[in-house]
Amino acid sequence: MAQEREPNARLHDMLVGGLSSVEDANPPAVVAGFYLKLLTAEGVAPGLDACSV
């Protein structure tokens, strides 16, 4: 879990990559992708491999 004032190289790299992608791609899609990757990194990603209905 990301802690305040604790270095997290993976999170930093994801943020830098996401910010640079915003210039080249569809910003809403980049933001959604970043949040999904962030949730996965934190261990609380939603299950997207099957229908939830």
C-alpha cells in the first residue's frame, strides 16, 4: 500500500507514464487505465475477467 512520504518507484513510473500519455492519447482513457493499474498495484483491483451480473 502506498504510504505518505514513502518512495514507491512503481507508482512514480506509472504516474510519469500516465502524464506523458495524456498528451498523446485520449485523456479519459488514460485516467481510467491509470486508476485500474493503481488499484491492481494496491491489491484491490476489480475482477474484470467475468460478468458480474
